[in-house]
Amino acid sequence: YAEWQFEMGAQANTQHVLDTEEGDFLTYELFDEELEVRAALRQAH
């Protein structure tokens, strides 16, 4: 899933939707403070 998100350019998207075996959809939000700092530093260079 992570590789697919990266390939789709969605690495800046914090909301993710997963489908379950029952056909339902689960939405969750992922926030990683360390990753956010690294991304900000990368953009500064």
C-alpha cells in the first residue's frame, strides 16, 4: 500500500481509505511528526 501511495504521488496526503473484505471502507489519518520535519527540510534545499 505504501509503495502504491508513493507511486501515485499521494505521500503528502494524510488521509487514507482502505476497503475491507466485507466491502466497507475505513478512513484513517496518519501523521508522523518526524516525517513532516524531514519533508520540510527537503523542500528547503
